[in-house]
Amino acid sequence: MTKLALGILISGRGSNMVSLVDAALAADYPARPVLVLSNRPTAAGLIRAQALGVETDVVDHKAFGTDREAHERAIDARLREKGVEIIALAGYMRVLTPWFVRRWQGRMVNIHPSLLPKYPGLNTHARALAAGDTEAGCSVHWVTEGVDAGEVIARARITICPDDTAERLAERLLPEEHRLYPEALRQACDQILTRDPSTV
Ligand code: GRF
């Protein structure tokens, strides 16, 4: 079957990356991970990816100073060298430049720990608690130029408990993220393959 070459961008521990790589082991999964790339050389997820047999790379943003586009041009070059056809952002903690977003428009997805369109940006769990929400969740969406603003592919929800803190909520939500992301990425790949069967 047709499998899209998947590049995963991370900045930290990489637990969502692991869930995607694990899911892609299935014979009928429409993506195959070809590269895990981090902007931080110390990201724990790099070691996890290597243990799973996925090639890793680092493009350290610090080497580019304030030139964000130059950093992303370097990332883009690595992704293209590997033949990447779809990008999954998995805890990639930098806002991408319009140049990069446009270049990968319709081929890049992200997981965000809120029920988008609620709470784009940071501190989502604390904001949900402060607002007195009764439920929290996560969303996988297409990446567009607005931060966490692209069309949502899928969401998962959990009920907020009276004793939840932001940390506890994040911890309880994480397994939902790990279930949601592989399924939503499958849908994203199917959309790309339906739209553009000549991809591979
Ligand atoms: C996750 O909560 C994800 O939703 C957010 O950043 C966190 C990354 O965690 N974008 P991990 O690196 O995948 O473990």
C-alpha cells in the first residue's frame, strides 16, 4: 500500500512521537517515519526515536540567532533530503514562520492540548481550570499561519475533576493524545492521498 514519508518535529520528551512511530508499525498504516528532527540537541525524544530505529537529526535554533526563517530553511532542506511528504509536529515548541507554513501547507499537522478553537497557545490546562470548564481535551489540526488556528481533524475529551491541577490534567490527558494522534494522522494521510494520488 501507499505510505507517505513522515517527518516528525520535536523539542522535548517525544511521547507523542513514540505513539506515531508505534502506530506506523502496522502494515496498513498510511505513513512511514523517515526522520525525527529536533531543534534542541538535548531533547529526550531523540534517544527514544533512535531506540525505535528511526533516523534522527538536530537543527539547533541557537545557531541561527534571530533568523527564524534561516533555521527553518535548514530544517526544510533536511526534510526534503529524506523525501518527507507529511510533517507531524509533536511537542515542537517554536512558532513556525509563514515561509515554512506555506511551504508545507496541507501537509503538516499538529497536536495541541486543548479543545480547539479554545485556548490556542500556551498554558492551556491552567486556562481551562481558571475558566471553570467542565471538560478538557486535545485536538489534532492542520497547520496554518495562525497559531493553533488550522482546521481541526479530530479531538478527544476528558471530564475535569474537582481536584485537577494543570499538571494532573496534563498527565491525565496524555494517554488521550497518544490515542488520538495516530488516528488523526491516518485521516490526514488519507486526505492527502485522496487529494493528490500522484504524491509518491
Ligand atoms: C503535548 O502535550 C502536546 O499536546 C503539546 O506538547 C506536549 C508534547 O509532549 N503540543 P511530548 O513531547 O509528545 O511528550
